[in-house]
Amino acid sequence: MDSKENFLMEEGKLIGYLKHQSFHPSLFSLFIHPFYFIRRDLYKNIKRLAPQLKGKLLDFGCGRKPYEPLFSVDEYIGIDIQKSGHDHSKPKVDVYYDGQHIPFPDASFDSLFCSEVVEHIFNPNEILQEINRVLKPGGHFSISDIVLEGELPTQIKEAAEMYAGCIAGAIQKRMYLELIESNGFKNITVQKDKAIIIPDDILSNYLSVEQIAAFKQSDTGIRSITVYAEKPLEDKRSCCGPDCCN
């Protein structure tokens, strides 16, 4: 093996390790990932809540399936959009979708997991309709996302780094929960709701000292939440005519 091949091999190992740290953060991540605390809390929360998802599971927006080892289910299927920002050079995606339609029949899954995806899509209402469709009656999901309470400064909204950290694309918490309810889900439970504090050294890349002070004193809150919800069981008493239930 020549020096170039050896370099490429070592470079590949380093890139793989850095990607691993993005989703399975250790203390080392504190020095390489600007949103270490978000990732750390997210990983711990997913690990804690994973046992509640059973049966045939769909990982929506799975990317490289970084959280698959945390789940103990009968079948684990990962789906992602073909044009997403994920690196598909070493794909673990089982199925790709077109950004609108989840290519599975109705009532295909017992449970669904989704992490930091909704804030990146432009049609959350349509996607939640699709999630409802592919879940079995009585099925349930666990979705983790970043949401807002109040408006972010324009400089932060437009920052690519904040978008990568799932902050710039976040929607309002109230709207987020209303979308879930309006798409037919019941027993909606916020299982985690934790404030996210952006360090001053990151804020200073976009805001002046005065703007940082004003931002901290505002009512704007950035929160990491995990929501559990269920698709209702079919009402067996309903029927299409006077004799169909006999």
C-alpha cells in the first residue's frame, strides 16, 4: 500500500469517527461539534424512550441509521429522501421516497421513529398525513425535534450552521403540536421538553454584543422536544349502511 492509499484509508476512518461522534457523542465531541449538548441530550433521550417502540418499525429520515442499535424491534426499516443532505455514498437506507409519498401500503407499520427531520421538510402537514396512513390502527410514533417559542433573530434564521444544528429551520412549538393533532393522532404526549442554550461563542458569529443581550432577555425559547402519539384504533361500530355490521 502506497502513502496515498494509506492516507485515504486513515482519512476515511477519521471521517467515519467524526460522523459517529455527531450521533453518539462522547466527551470528545465537546471539542469538535458546536451543538454537542443538543446531540448528547438527544442521544440519551432516544436511548431512554426506544423500548416503547415495538413490532415493525419505520425510521423516517434514517440517514445512516445511527440510532438503530438502540432499538429492539421485529423489523427495522429506514427510509430517506433521495435528494436529502445525507451522505449516501455508504447508504444504509432501505427505501427512498420522493419527499411526498411514503412508498408503503396503508397500515404497514406498528411504530415509527423520526429524529430531527420535521424542521427540515417544507410540507410537514402532508408528511404527517402519510405517517398516519402507513401506521397500523393503534400504532404509535416517537418524534424528536427542535422547536421554537417566539421568533429567532434574522441573522440566526439565515445561518447555515444553525440550520445544520436544526435550529434555523425549527417551527413554533404550538404549531408543531397542532399539526400532529390535526392529522388524526391521539394521546399526544410531550415526553421531553428541554431548553437549548446557544453558547455565546456561537452567537457572536452572527450577533453583536448588544444583540446577544437582547436575544437572551427576549421571550424566544429554543427547545428540544420528543413527542409520542398514537393512531386511534378503527371504530368497529361504524358502518356504511344499516345492515353492514350485522
